[in-house]
Amino acid sequence: MATAKGNLIAFETALDQREIKYREQENSKLPSVRIGYSLENISHLDVFFWFDEDGTTCHYATGVIAHVPENKTDAALRAVNDLNVKYRWLAFFLDGDNDILANGDAILPSNVVGDTCHELLQRTINICDEAYTHLMKCIWAD
């Protein structure tokens, strides 16, 4: 039976094989890892993975994709709605600090946890980098 810690190790092994740097989140209640990226459109984006104790699921989320000024909240909400229709692998949202973030959940097949999480990571960073341009156009267009 898979465990949260075992899933974390499988993902870290997949990251190591691809020479992707990461950091375990030691103060997290669940086994977790943070991966930081510099992307084409986003100067820095953190992606986090938390492995659930049941050993069969994980939650993944980004750090802040963009901060939205108060007077642009309506435009940001419309942009986030557009993104949620366009991309099925991530749910975008505007939090209480007026930051745009994204997250998702996945069921993990026990024999391919590392590869599955790596694929989710790649989809997350690619979608966020592409979505950033749309967000900026919607928020800053007058």
C-alpha cells in the first residue's frame, strides 16, 4: 500500500532524475515539496505538492501568479473565470490578498507516482506561464 512519504520520495526521485531542484517543506503537516521556476512570462513561480496520508491522492498549488490592484478586481475575476473554462488541469482563483493563484488535486496510480506528479508539474507551469499573458491583458486593458 502506498504512503504519503513513499509518494513524496517517488516524486523526488523523478525530479532528481530530471535534475529539477526542489525543497522539502519541513514544517508542513503533510509530506510536501516546493519547486521554484523562472518562466518566460513569470519571473518566479513556486509550485507545491502535498501528499495525502491515504497514499492515493495529492494536492498541488502555485504560489502567487499575479497581484491585482483593488480597482482591477472585477477584471481579474472575469479573467480567472475565462481561465477556469479554458484550462481543466488547474483551478485559478483570487484570494483575500487580491493575489491570483491556482491549484488542483490528483489521484495517484501507485506504480507511476513520480511520472504522474512530474507531468502535473509541467502542465501547471506551462498553463500558468500561458495564462499570465491573458491575465495581464484582462487586468490592464482599459
